[in-house]
Amino acid sequence: MSRKKSVSIIGTVGLPAQYGGWETLTEHLVLELEDRFDFTVYCSAPHYEEKSTHFSKAKLKYIRLKANGIQSIPYDIFSMLHAIKYSDYLLVLGVSGCIFLPVLRLLTNKPVVVNIDGLEWKRDKWGILAKWFLKLSEATAIRYADRVITDNKAIQTYVFEEYGKTSDLISYGGDHVEKITDIENVDIYPFVTESYSFTVCRIEPENNIHIILEAFEQSDLTLVIVGNWNNSQYGKQLKAKYLNADNIYLIDPIYNPEKLNFLRCHCSIYIHGHSAGGTNPSLVEAMSLGLAIVAFDVIYNRETTRNNACYFKGAAELIMTVNLLLVDDERRNALGKSMYNLATNYYRWENIANQYAVLLNQIDGKK
């Protein structure tokens, strides 16, 4: 019996998944593929008080740096340098440390696969210098990686048009979310017994929270938003402005999946305001729960929902769409069913993991 190929996953906070999309992707790759590959996952030591040596069959290696912010660059680089000694393949999630790939190529010919995420350099939260660096890192990743993964057709098209390079289109899974039908938390969240619209996201301008809040301010419809309101001036200003609105509930981050799914599953409409990135995890999760989705009208969201959701560009269009859906149960239910069917066809972790396995098995280990 031949030896299983070893794969190092670089660029995440680590396992167990407690942070975001990269970590959830890593967790499901490990669980779905651990009988076919030997995994090593690099973890951010400051993030974990308890440092386990393994997650299921995957080995965990800790780097004494944070996986986010400016430290993400050396964090990824040190992970790469360690990984080339022990692994057959390097799977890098994100481009922060990919500025180092030209040097890495001088040290090893082991295959490097990079998932470039969602054009991070375009996000409004970054300043001019950060955007320049992230664009340079993206270009370097695409030039020096053996294979490039894009998670959205629009990103795949961008990579080909911008760099003349084909990429492997592999999306993100959403079937890990659990549908919760009980109302045990009704004392904590009394609004769940009535009709409400819901969204969960980072409170950033690119997620258009100001537009969503403006839309509901003009109505008496109930809106619930979960997010990190206190992490930016943008969030703090919005919280101060809308905190006392009778029909708007601004809730701090919820890290317990059951509580979050409780709120998602009982909403009448899910609003997705993201305008940047590729296939967004929260959107795929909402689709997997069969929610009626109204999404910000950008190509990434249209690609993810295959043009089958409802879309908005401004506050007036959003509140009009929500009103129409709320008075038309048949249309709203059909929309949720359509989203669920799409998620079942395109965003299941078993299928996503198999696509990664096929890609890795296609690489022969030579440049």
C-alpha cells in the first residue's frame, strides 16, 4: 500500500475552527479527506489557550504569531518554511504571505496551491499602502503557485483577464449549518415569535450595513443584525445612531453556532449586504438553511445564487423588496426552496473536499 501524501494547510487561525471561513474550510477538508491525505494544520499560538497536538487525524503545529493583521505575513512565511521540510504539498489559504513565494521557489520544488480568496486588496477597510501590498501579494501568488483556486466564477474570470492564468473553481460548503426549529431562546430574543429580517456579518462599509439600516429606519418592519459593532468607528457610529430604534435590534457577535442558527432559522428574510469578496460563507450558509435571500446586487452574489435570489442596490429598493416578499408567502417560500436546492447542488462539503482531492492528485510534485 502506497504512502499517503502529506498536505500542510497554511494561512488559517487553526483548528478547531472558532474564527471564520478559512478555519471551517480547513476543518471539513481534514474530516472529509484524512483517510486519503496526512494533514498538518498550522495554528496561531496566541489564539489557543489549550494547544492540542491533533485535530482528528491532522497534526497541529503552532506559530507564535497572530494569523491576522500585519503579523499574518510572517505567520504565513514561517509556516511555509516549516512545511517544506515535512509535507509533499503546501495548501495556502489567502495571499498575505505569498510575497515570499519567489524565495520559497529557490528552496523547494514542492507544489504550492493557493486559494486567493476574494480580491482582498479591493476591500474598503484597507488604506492605500495595504491595498498596494495585497495586490502585489495576489499577483505574486498567481504567478508562482502551481495551482490557483478561486471560489467564485467572477473571481475566476478576473484572474484570467488580469493575469492570463486559468484557475480551479472550487466553492465553499454550507451544509454544516444545522436547522433549528424550536424557540427555546425566546426569552432572550422575544422578536423571534414575529416576522423579522436578519443579517450577520462584520460591521464594515463594504457590507453596506448603513444602507440596510437606512432602509428599515423608513419602515416599521423588524430588523436584526448581529456583528462586531465596537470594532470600528463605522460600527460605533451606526450603533449610536440606531440603538434606540424600536424596530431594529443590534446584537453583538455570537460565536455559539446553535444560538446563531436559532436566529437565522426563525427569520422571514435573510439580507446579505456584502459587496466584496467571492463566494461568501455566510451567504452559502443562509442558502443551506433554505432562507429567502435578498442580496446586494454585485456579480459575486449573483454568481453564488445563480441569479435566483432577490437583489438590491439602495435603501429604497431593499425595503420595497422586503415588503413585497413579506406579503407574498408563496413567493418567499419558493425563494427559500430555490436557495436550498442550489446549496444542495453546489455547496456541500463532501463535494468541495473531493474537488480539492482531485486537484492535489493531479499534481505530480514537479514544477
